[in-house]
Amino acid sequence: MKMNVLKLILRLIFPVVFNVIFFVTGGMEHKTSVWVSYGFVHWAYAMLLLTPALVRQGKSAAVFGFALYSLSYVYFFAELLVGVLFILIALDGFKVAFWVQFIMAGIHGIMLVSHMIFNERTAKAEEARQPQIAYIKNASMQLKLLLGRVQDKETQRRLERAYDALVSSPVKSYPEFERMEKGILSAIDAIDHAVSTGNKETIMSLADSLLKAVNERNMRLRQYHP
């Protein structure tokens, strides 16, 4: 609760100080160009406050936020400088002040939305990548645990070859390879069962089949062009 109050106070400092200076030094009567600049300065500050809500949440939220915050801060300080300049000059006509600041706001808007689109694509790519990473991680971990349970050296070597091939497998995958990857996981489960029963011949046969399946997946992935 206290933190929320402090954040609110911090956000109110600029508009309060700006408005006190604006009205105390200049009064209530201003030219249209001055009011236009007054409005754009407040718009830029409002966009700065709105930025946190525009940040795409996810693993790379800090990176996404940095880009958007940078744009909003640059726009705000640039608008503050230009807006105060037009307020001090107080042009008789408002069009020059309006169009200059409107274009600045438009450029900021285009860049902000462009970065949001890029962040959205990046976040979706990361989300799609997580199951792919999980496949390699889970399969490798399961096979490594099996290696620790096997005492026979020859059987260990067979499993180690499959393990090395799996660890070096490409993380990136595609829906077309889902069935093949499920088959590899099923083969590891079968090896787990064979290790539990202590059937050496079955373990080595399954290890060879697993190695062949992993190598086939890796080869097809490297040749695959969606």
C-alpha cells in the first residue's frame, strides 16, 4: 500500500510542478499555440506513464521494456523541450506548433507500435521454443539417469553414444517432427524398463535403435526447410 502511494506521488510530481510554473508565471490567458503545446507535453507524459502496460510479459520482458521505455523517455524529453520552446515563443498562429508536435507524436507512435509488434513476435518465438528445449532437456536427463544405473561397460558405451547424439541435437524443431520425437521418448522409456529388468541384450538393442532414431531426426532437421 505504501509503495503504491509513493509511486503515485512520484508520478504526480512532474504535472504538478509543470502546471504550477505554467499558470503562476503565465496566468490563465494564453494563445492557442501555447495551449496546443501544453496539451502535447501532457500527452507525452501520459504515454510515458502508459508504457509499462504496453510491455510484453515473458522471459525477455526486461529487454522488451527497455526498448519501449527508451522510446517513451526520448519522446517525452524531446516534446518537453519543443513544447516549452513554443510556449515561450507564443506564436500567434497555432499551425506550426501543432504540426511539429503532431509529427513528433506520430513518429513516436509508429516506432512504439513497431517495437511492440517485434516484441510480440519474439515472445511467441520464445514460447514455441520452450517445448523444443524441454524435449532435449528431459530426454537427455532421463538417459543420463539410466547411464548411472547401468554397470556393464559395453552397455554403458552403447547408451553413451545415444546420449552424446541426443545432447548435441538441434534444439529447434517443427510440428512435422513431433511424432519422431515422441518415438525417441518412448524408446528411452523402453530402455528404462529394460534396465529395470537387467536384460543386457535388450538394452543394447534399444540403445542402438535410439541412436539411429536420434541421428535420423538430427539429419532430417538439418535438411529441413519449412
